[in-house]
Amino acid sequence: MVEKNPCDGCDLCCRHVAVEIDAPESDKEYDQIRWFLLHKDIWVFVDNDDSWNMQVNRPCEKLTSDGSCGYYEKRPQICRDYSASSCERNGDGESFKIMWRSLEEFEEWVLDGKVVPED
């Protein structure tokens, strides 16, 4: 019996790029995050490993209209290595501790004391 592909019907990981950034420690670095969030389709989050990340919400150029990979056989190694068992769809809960989708959300968090939630 052939196992079902756990990615069938899902393209969540193909709709954004997340890049790790330094955790802010100075006013200048907090200001840089504010600048990120002023840009369309940019979010910032702290993942479950306490890493800070900037997420660019733009789909892969090879994503087809039915949500499948139009570049599957030649896809980059990062795509090949991605584990469906820990993804947004199949993993345990959220893949982040806190996420800011707007400048206003981030500024409110900063005013509330800049504390990343504990596990």
C-alpha cells in the first residue's frame, strides 16, 4: 500500500519565506523591526526555539494554481528537507510563541514590557 503524501492539499510552507534575525537588544534594533513591519506582507515572530524571524508572505513562483509544486523534481534542498511532521498543518500547535502582523501589534507588545512568552 502506498502512503499518502502528507503535503497533499496543503501549500502553507510554499506561501512564505522565514529568515532568522537577531533578537533586538537596543532601541535601534527594535526600530529595525518596526521598519520591517511597515512593509506589506512582512511579519515578525519568535519561534518555539526562541529564535526571532522575519516572514515574507509571498508564494513560491513554482506553486501551481491547484496548490502543488510545479518544480517538485528540481526543488531546492531546503524544500526536500522540510518535515511535514512538524509543519503548520501536521505539527503540534503553533510554530511560534508570538507573532506580530502589524506595527501596531508590535508597538503594543513593546509598551507592555517586551516579554517573550515562556513555554
